[in-house]
Amino acid sequence: MSPKHKQPSAANVEEASRWLAFARGDIETARAFLGSTAVPNRNTAYMAQQAAEKAIKAVILLDNLAFEMTHDLAAIQAQAPSDFSNPASTTDLAWLADVETLARCPDEGDTVTGDDAERAVGIANAILTAAAGHFAARGVDESLITAG
């Protein structure tokens, strides 16, 4: 027997789609920044983390669930529907949240490297792909949701 899913209302789909659109805009920005000598690696990593965060929150909103306002990706993931298959490990989510803090809060000796930026973009890309799959599984044509 296949599991039953709560069908999102039109308002839920609209709000969740806006969050996914913003996530796509953030990952496109991160991809554009990646490898640029004009943009600090911390900005690339920050945009990747923001993309991941917004994508997970979009999944939560699609199912009409509330989420805690935090940047802790593991805490956000814990609030996601149980059938959301996030490919990022808890360790990856914690690392990405830590990189976000390093990226926005200057602390002596803390730096985000080019390798860190690439890893952040890779993790975020995987999360966005999974979020798109979740939208499709809920009957939402995510291909119509463009970067915002």
C-alpha cells in the first residue's frame, strides 16, 4: 500500500514555490561566483548555504508544516516531512551551517577556501535536486518554478 500524502493547498504550493524559486536564485548566484577571483569564497559558500536552507524550508512549506526560524540545517531537516530524501548527511548539514557562520561573521583565522566553496555548492546542488523531486512527487510541476 502506498503512503498517503496530505495534498497541499494552492496557497501552500504558491508559498513553497516562492521559497524554491529563491533557493534556485541563490544557487545560480553561488555557481556564478564559484572560482571567481573577484568574489570571495565566503560569498560563494554563503549563497550555497542559503540555497540549501531555502530548499529544505520550501519542502516543509509544501506540506503545510511550520518550521523554526534558524540557520541550523540539521534542525531544519529534522522538521521536514519523513519522506523527503535529503541526500546531505547530518555531518554535511552541520558543516554547511558552520560555513555560513564563517562566511558572514569575521573571526580572526577563520577562512573559507575554494575547496570549501566547491563543497558547499555541491551539497546545495544535491539538496535542490532532492527538493525538486519532492515537489514532483507531490504533483507540482517544479520545472515551471524559475529562479527568483
